[in-house]
Amino acid sequence: MSRDLENETRELRARIAALVEEAANNERLLKRSQQRELDLLKADNLRELFEAISKGLLASYGLEAVTLLLCDPQHEIRHLLIADHVSTDDFPNVIFTDSMVGVAPQFNAFHKPWLGPYMGCDHQLLFPRAESLRSVALIPLRRNERLQGSLNFGSSDEKRFSRHLATDFLAHLGVIASFAIENAVNRARLVRSGLTDFLTGWHNRRYLHARLKEELARAQRQGSGLTCLLIDLDKFKQINDQHGHLAGDMALREAAQRVDAHIRDSDAAARFGGDEFVVLAPGISPEQAGALAERIRAAVCESPLEIPGGKSLNLTVSIGVAGIVLDRNHSDLKAAAEELLAEADAALYRAKQNGRNRVELA
């Protein structure tokens, strides 16, 4: 009887030790999970958040692939990145799509994490650069009852993400990631709102002056040039006087859109004030700058703008082009910026004096 009691006591102790070890392991996992979530919530901007997701989670979970898919139909998030001088090429594991439909079959009814085998025909778009994946976890990112994207984990272990595993902690991670993304986007919107012209959606003069110094400093470091196009909407006062300020606003918006269609992502564009716009184009020759200005001029006057009342406006612009190359010993970037704008303004004045709807080079 005593021996049976001893055996039972040993078994109980072994079971208690196993439970204690399991509890300690669960506590460690919980702390690690909380730290991962905290890292996402602490991100101050989109760059830091994308780093925390695409690199931080990859290392933390020991995975072969982590990608973030974001539904961005109006390209707003991409524009916010560009406004913050961040290239989408810096984050190849962050994938933007205009629609979630057709990216993966799981998205047709995607309300909770999906775990299962990697299937190239279904998941290749989610893991475009990954190889040797055997299992995946697709985590929905939902806010306000809308699917905004997915957080995607890929593993070379076919048992890592199997369909019988619990998904509660992954669902919770998806909620945290969704909140962090929304928070970072709202912060970026707030920053941009102080630097954006409400009428055209372009940057404003305050942004231009800050960006101009940055571009001059970059051009100086790279030993390249910076070109400034100063664009003026011809006879803008006449449009306002004859057709009203609503038509004037429509003309400014339309002109900005037509200009925007012909500039590169690396160019900086801003409404300089009134009827004037500025485009900063780094790293192009005077010949290329003249050709760019001519394409913009032609695009603006290509077709009439329809305004209320069944009327139409023929829009034209005058453009002054100036460029600058700084040697490495030039230290006064503020003076260089003022000089560049002054030369572009003088060229613009000549364009208007010579009949408008033309390009003049400094």
C-alpha cells in the first residue's frame, strides 16, 4: 500500500512539474507575443511600422516569409509614403493592391485567420519572392467591418500552420496590426494636412521650401543638378472675373491633374500660391527639363475644360525653367534655393511677356 502511494505521489509530482513547465512556457510565449504587439503599436510612422511587420515579425517568429498586403484603391497610402520620402521599393514585402478580389481565394470569405498548406496557384501573389514554403497563415486585417488587407506568414515546415491549430492569438495579432496601420496612416494624414493645398491636393508653399533645401542637399551630395519648373495658369484672373471663382477653382484643379500626369514619383510638386505651381525635377539635363516643360504645356492645353452652364475653357500655361548645380563647397542652401526660384521666375516672366502658352529657359 505504501509503495502504491509512493508511485502515485511521484506521478502527481511529475504531472505538477509538467504543468508548471507548461505554464512557464505559456507565460514566456505570452510575453513575447505582447512584445511583438507593443513593437507594432510603438511605430511612429509608416516606415517604422512596415519595418516592424516585415522584418521584426519575420525574425521574432522565425519564419521564412512575412508579407503585408494592403488594399489601397485610391493610392493614398502610397502617396503618403512618397510625401514622407519613402519609396515602396524599400519594402518589397509590403504589397499594395487596388482590390482584394482575385488575390487569393481565401479572401472571398475572410473573417478569421486561415491556416493550411502553401499552394502556389493560390498564394503566389501573397509571397512573390518566397521559396520552399510548405504552410501559410493568412490573417485578415479588418477595421470598421471592412477588409483592409492581410498579414501573411509563410513557413518551410508543413506542420507549422495546419488547419487544426487554434487561431485566437493570430486573430488578436491581426486586430493589433489593423489598429497600428490605421494609427500610422492617420498620423501621416495629419502631418500632410499641414503641408497640403486643400484645393488641388498638391503640397503647399511651406512644404516646397523644406523640400527644396532637401533636394539641393541631395543634389550636392550626388554631384547632380536640380531643375525647377515654375508654372503659371494663363489669364486666371480673367477666368475668375468672367466665369466665377468656382470655375477658377475647377481650372486650378484640372491644371494640377494634367501636370501631375507627366511628372515622376521622384519629382516634387507644389502649389506655389494663387495660380502658380512649382515642379522640382532632380537629376535631369537642361534639354530633358525643356522637353518635360513642353510636354506639360501641351497636356494642359490639349482639351477644353467643361464648366457649369454648358461652357468650356481653353486652359494654357506659361512655364519658366531654371536649373542649378552646386559644388561641394557651397554651404548656403537657403541662398541657392532663392536663386533657383528667382531664375525660374525671371524665365516665367519672359514666357508671359512673349505671348503666354510657352516655355522659356533661364
